Amino acid sequence: MEKNEVNKRDLKMKENKRQSDRKENSCKEVCKYLFGFYNMVFLLCGCLICGLGVWTITEKWCFLYLMEVKTYQVTAWLLVSTGVLSVLTAVLGYTAVGCESRCLLGTYTVLIVLVFMVESVIGLMSYVYQEQIGRDLSDKLVDTFILRYDTDKHVMQAVDRVQQQFQCCGVNSFSDWSASPWKTDHPGLRVPDSCCKTQSLGCGERDHPSNIPYTGCIHRFKVELSQELYLVSLCSLGVGLLQVMGVIITTCLFSSMKENNREKKGSRMAMKQGVWRSV
């Protein structure tokens, strides 16, 4: 009789333990699926941020050469670095879950916190610099755009690209070229050929409004920079908020792995009262 009661208690304990294990396993599986979905979004965001940085460097290279203040250049390179780091971190996250390694998962958490900090810096720099664009361009753009046009090959290519792409001439107006060092070396031309609406060799001889635009490039320059910096700050804010969710999900997964490992290490089988039990 006593033995039957002991067996009933053991069966009840085993059933309770099975239910508890099922709950823990289901919680762990939910955390894994959430982590997998989050990590995929994080990976795509890393590719997006890296692509935005590469696009800035390759397509907006003229801005990089014409801006005296290095904030824009630093922001572009930080975007590329953060994007690459995010992609590598996402790969590490999948490896950590596949191997069920708490060490790798802890490293992953540290890295996403680091990405969060860098993204916050990028977003803050982009947002604050939007307020200073007009003043910096007014103070510094003439020095690079006009005075260094004939002395620096990269600046010359950048100025020509801006004037052709935005259909503008000079910084404030086409008359900026009349007092430039370039004008001294090219007395037969009124403006560089890149100012012309229809570009051809020597077309800068005429400064008639039918031939060249009278509007300076500083206005369009400011609009383009403001729009791009706004986009960068928006992307950085979005990815930064994503990291907060990532830390929460990763912490839950880390905790479930910890409990699972503790059970594996702590549980052993022993014979008690003629029955094998987990102790």
C-alpha cells in the first residue's frame, strides 16, 4: 500500500515536471523565433545603413570634397562602419542561437549596445548639423568652390559635377567667377563650361541667361544636404530603437538558456525506495 502511494507521488511529480519542462521549452522556442525574426530585421537594417553610407560616398562624393567642415565625411564613414558591424553582429547572433552558446550571445548583446551607441551619435550629429549647414556654407563654400577651383583637381571635378547636376553657376550667382583666380587664367571665358545649359568646349564665353543659369549653387546645395542629413538621422533613430528591442529579446533568450543549462548540469538520476528519480 505504502509502495503504491509512493509510486503515485512519483508519477505526479514526474507529470508536474513534464508540464514545467514543456512550459520552459515552449518559452525558449518562442524566444528563439522572436530572436530569429528580430535578427533578420537587424541584418536588413545593417545592409540598409551600409548601403546608405556607400551611396553617400560614391554618389555624393562632390559634397565630401566641397565641405570644409568634416562632420559630413565623418557621418558617411560612420554609416559604412556601423552597417558592416551590424551585419557581422547579426551573423554572430544566428551562430550563438545555433550553438546555444551563452558566451556568444553575451558578446552579441555587447555588440548591439555598441551599435546603439554609434547610431545615437550619428543621429545626433546629423540632426544638430542641419541647423549649422546654412552658416557653414555661407562662410566656407566660396573658399573651396571658387578660390580652389583651378588649383585642386578633385575640387574642380566636384564643382563641375554640382553645376551640371543642379543647373546652377557659382556660389551665390554666376558673378562669383568674375573675381576668381580661375578668371585670371582664363580671360576669354566668363564662367566655366560646366555652367552652360548645353555644355560644349568654350561655351562659357557667353554669360547670357539663355546660355547659363544665374542662380548660385548654395541654395540647392543646402537643400540636398539637409534632406540627406534628415534621412540619416531618421534611419539612425529607427535602428537605435530597434536595438532596445533587441536587448530585451536577447536578455530573455539568455535567461532561458541559463535555466536550461542549469537543469542539464544539476539533474542526475538516483535510486530511491526502489524507484529511479531525478535529483
